[in-house]
Amino acid sequence: MIRVLITGANSFVGVSVERWLKKTPEDFQVDTVDTMNGAWKVADFTKYDVVFHVAGIAHVDPKLEMAPLYYKVNRDLAIEIARYAKEHGVNQFIYMSSRIVYHASKDMKGNVTTEDTKPNPNDFYGDSKLQAENGLRELQSPLFRICILRPPMIYGPGNKGNLPRLGWLATKIPIFPAWHNKRSMLYVDNLAEFVKQIIISHAIGTFYPQNAEYSDTVEIVKQIAKEHGHKIWISRLFNPFVWLGSFFIPAIPKMFADSYYVQEMSKYDFDYQIVSFEESIKGLDIRKEMK
């Protein structure tokens, strides 16, 4: 029996991983604790083998005046909880970082991350995550194993991120440009299985989980439109508008530029990519996610 404490109650990732691990109660005991107002300090960390830390600020417009809060939550709190966990005999600490620690292109050139790509975040959101990683590694020891996860965009039922917005668009508009691309994404069940496997294997290090297939904005739109019985015309005639618009509308490069990890970075000696991208899209109720 492996005892797991998830720090960051009611988060999309935390709830999903908790539910996944509890499918095998003979193998895992899972508890969660809130990190607001020091609530985590009342938990008895001596009972746990693993802490999975998911608390953090994300999907918030990174305005300059919010920088201190980002560092307080994403960096300082993570390091404080990890130090506390180490002092109380926890063996493994898993930190949810993000691909945001790498420099993200803001134009149609896109960005491809390889093993040789050095972290270089665009803003203090990414920097707060990177500084947390550096601080956590300093706590690492033979008896306290640090795992850092740098996933790309995570999606799944109940998530309110960019994919439901794109899906909603796919069910409303009559035309869409045939601008194909490659993007790394990670279905939440694949992430949950990944976390399960690194717990079982007592892993240590930095990891880059992603789906087995790259996603393509055009194919996502086509599939979601089909699932909802909506007819949409995909044509290259509109591609020049994508290129021109990318110079003036920041959302266009985010939607159409390449952005991915090379697949070799995400292959490990265990199988976690258990849900295909096509199957994961079929499992989404776009109208419900947009409510």
C-alpha cells in the first residue's frame, strides 16, 4: 500500500489523479489537503510515502502587479511544503511544473522543445515555476526523491482551458482555415496514469509526459464539428488571413503555430499513453465544458 497526499484540494489535476489512483484501493491510499491559509500544516505528513503537489496559480492574466503572488504560491509554497515533507519522512515529492518554463514563440515560427532546449520563460509565471524546480532540486537526497513534471496543455472533462473554447468555435462557425500544425497535448487520464507509474517506480528526475500523437488544430475542429453534427468548410483559401492576422492578433499564433516536445522526450519504460487523442476528444462534452 502506497500512501499519497495531494496538496491542492479541488484542482482539476489533483481531483483527476485522486480518482484514478483510487481505482486500485488495494495499492493506494489517497488523501488531499488544501494549501490555502496554511491548512496543509495540520496534515500528518508522517503517514505518507508520496506528496503530489499540484497547488499553484495558472490561467490567470500575468499582470505585473501579480508577480509577487505568483512567486509566493508557485515557488515559495512549493518549496516550503517540500521541505516540510522531507522533515517528516516523505520519500517522494512530485511537483507539477509546466512546459511554460521554456520560451514560447509569439509568432508563427512556433517552438519545438528538444532535450537540448534550455528553459527560458517568457514571464514571471514561467519563471516562478522554474525557480520552484531549482529550489526543489536542492532538497533532493537519497531518501527524498524529487520528480518534476513539465507537461504541455492538459485537457479533459471538467477542464475550462483553451480546448473547450476551440471546440465551441468548431460548433458555431461555417468555415475554418486549413492551416495544419503540430501541438503537444496531454489528456488528463494519460497524466494520471503517468503519475501512477512514477509513484510505483519510485522515479526521480524531470519528465515530459504527452499524448502519443501530436494534435492538429484543424483536425480537432473537424472532429468536434463532426461529433456535434455541425457542417464546417475547411479551406486553404483562408490561410493568408491566418498569416496576416498573426502579426496583429496574439491568439492566432497560439492557435495555429507549431508547439511541441519531440516524442523521444516522452518515451519511458512504462506505458501511460493509454487513451488516444481521437478517443479523448470523443469523451468531451464541449457544450457542458463551456458552461
